[in-house]
Amino acid sequence: MKRRVVPVLAVILILTSGCTSGPPDLDGDGISDSEDLDIDGDGWDNDIELNCSTDQLISSSVPSDIDGDLICDLLDSDDDGDMWGDFTEIDCSTDPLDNSSVPADYDGDMICDSLDQDADGDGLPNDWEQIRGFDYLDDQDYISCHGMTEYCMRTYDDFTFAESHNSFSTPEDGIIAGINHLTGLQSQWEDGIRAFMLDPYHPSELQNEREDVVFCHALSLPNTPPCLFGSVDAFEWLRSLNSLHNNSTGDIVSLLIQNYRVPGEHLEYLLNETGILDRAYIHELGSPWPSIGDLSLSGTDVVVFIEMEYEDNFSKLLPAWKHTWDTPYGESNQDEMTCNLGRGDSSQPVWHMNNWLSTFGLSDATKAEEVNEYSTLLDRALLCWEQVGDRPTFIGVDYWEQGEVTNVTRTLNSMEHWSDDIPPRP
């Protein structure tokens, strides 16, 4: 009996040996090494340790992780966890391994000031501001043009202005018949009109001195005084315009003057007495037009065009049909409107898109409502922009209150090209 005990015990030990020793478990966490995502139990997954070049089987071998985000510094694009990428910090000359060393970023756009083309985020490039004496690291030191800083960099010929035809011819100005608008200068200005068509005259042969110039819409009838339906004090009207202009910043005003019967000396006197002439821009024919911002900053923020060129040289009174051109005007119905040349030099980039219809030679409020309607006017402007190759500089209308000429110009000015996606309606 005693001889059989040893072999039996040996068999029992052999059969039970697999039950007393479990699978390998290096960190003793109860998960076999074959299934454990962190074999050595150091808090770093095996595959991460492999990628981070540390030993996944040695708990004391852990990746370098300055910011403690469990992304090793070797793989972490922001080692110090300061929200600035390592390569960005290197480019910005700060230490990517020190979270107290962060780039200067005045406008908080995560582009460091040394790399940011608009460091203060005011819409004006640093070099543009520096050249013109602005502080490019002060978002309160800037200029805005027609409500947008970006427009200051647009050239005069690459901007679209709302223009009122016979701007003065309104009941508010005392005109009793043959009116072109319902409201006068104040309302036009407040809504954004910055281009004005004006007709200066002497009211009669007995009132023909330089102090007698008025605005009126003259009738082309023989033996009839030019201002049969009333006239407007041109000096008072232009002084009001100059005052409104003085209370704005970065806006450019344009005048298209139908000067058929007023001598150059008288027109110059009118513009000088009302403060307009001092701020008039002299444009050399054929030279590029300056930016809106530069016109404003130089104090030459008014452009004066005259329809009839004088023999004497009045350098601030630009002959309209040499420096600009226009489309035909006063058609009877919308189908007759075109983008073709009416008057002037069609090679010039500055041009007027006339957009009013007449009935028996007089402005028609009903027709104005039709052609000034937002989508109708916008579609025509885009069509002409495409056909001409240059955006309309001016969109001239009657009854500006009918329709949305100023909203159309806002839409056009938010576009760089006629083929751009049309932005939401203002």
C-alpha cells in the first residue's frame, strides 16, 4: 500500500498544476497581459507607449508629458498645454515647453501678433495702418469708410454709390411740381446716398450774378423762365451737405453738376462759399483712382463732375464725360433700359448706371417703384457689371424712397465680383 502513494500524488499534482497558476499578469490588476491595454499599469496604454518610444513592460518607463494630458510630448502638438501649437510657438518665438511662455495676440484670434497681418483685428492690415500713421496694435485707432474699415482700401472706381437724380427736387425743398423725390437731403443722407445730381441756374436774366445761383429742374421751353416750378437756394443746400459730411468719417461725396447756363466762375464761387471746393479732389485723367481711405485722410473727400466743360481750366471741376460715362436715361419703360454707352468715354472705369423712367419727360413715381425694387435693380446692376467689366460706380434713381437703392448698393459692395454668391439681403 505504501509504495502506491507517491505515484498517485504525482499524478494529482500534474493534473492540478494548471489550476493553481493563472495567465501572465505583469501589473497584477487581474487582467491577463494578453488582454490588458496597459500591461505595466503605469497609466499609459501599450500602443501609446510604443508610439512614444517608452517600454510598455516597465512601469517606471513612462512618456514625457509636460501638460499631463496623456498625450506624450513626442506626439503632442501642444506640449505645454497653453492652447498654442508647438510649431506656432516656435514661429512666434515662444517656448513650446513652457506654458507661461505664450505668444502676444492682441485681438485673440490665435494668430500671434508677429504673424498676424491684422494684429488688432480692426479690418485694416498692419502695413496699411503704419504707413498712414495708425497704431496697428490698437483696435480703437482706425478709420471706417462708408461704415466698414475694409472699404477704406477700395479704390474710388471699385465702389458703388447710391445716387439721387435732381437731388434737390423735392416737396421738402419747396418744389411744387415736377418733383424727383419725396424727401430731401437729410433723409437721403441718413439712408446712405452719397452721390447727388444737381442743376444750377440763374433764376432769370435779371438775377444772374454769382450770388444768384439756385438749383432747379429747368424746362426746355422757349420764353420760359428756367425755374418755373420753383427753385432751391443752392448755397443753403450745399452748406447743409457740407455740414452732414463734416459729421461723418470716411465717406466720399460725389456731385454730378448739369452746368449748362452757369459760368465757371459762378459755379466755383458757389462751391467755394459753401466749403465744397476746399475738399474737392483733382484727378489727373488716365491716372489710377485713389482708395476711399486715402481720399478721406487727405481731406479731398468730394469729387465734382461737370457735364459741360469750360474753356478756362477749373482743375477741381472734372469734365464728366472725359472722366466718366453713363448709360441712356429717361426711357419710357423698363424693356428699353440697357447697359450701353449714353455719354462719355466708355474706357473709363467710373460710370453711372442711370435707372429712372419718364412719362412725358417727367419722373414717374409708379415706374420708379417698379425699377427700384430690390431684386429688379440688383439683377440689372449685376448684368451691367458683367457686360461692362467694371462695377457701376453710381446707381442713379428717381424717387429713391421707392424700392431699395441703398440696400442694392450695400449688397454690391459686399461682393468682389459680379459672379460671387449674392449675400443675404440687407
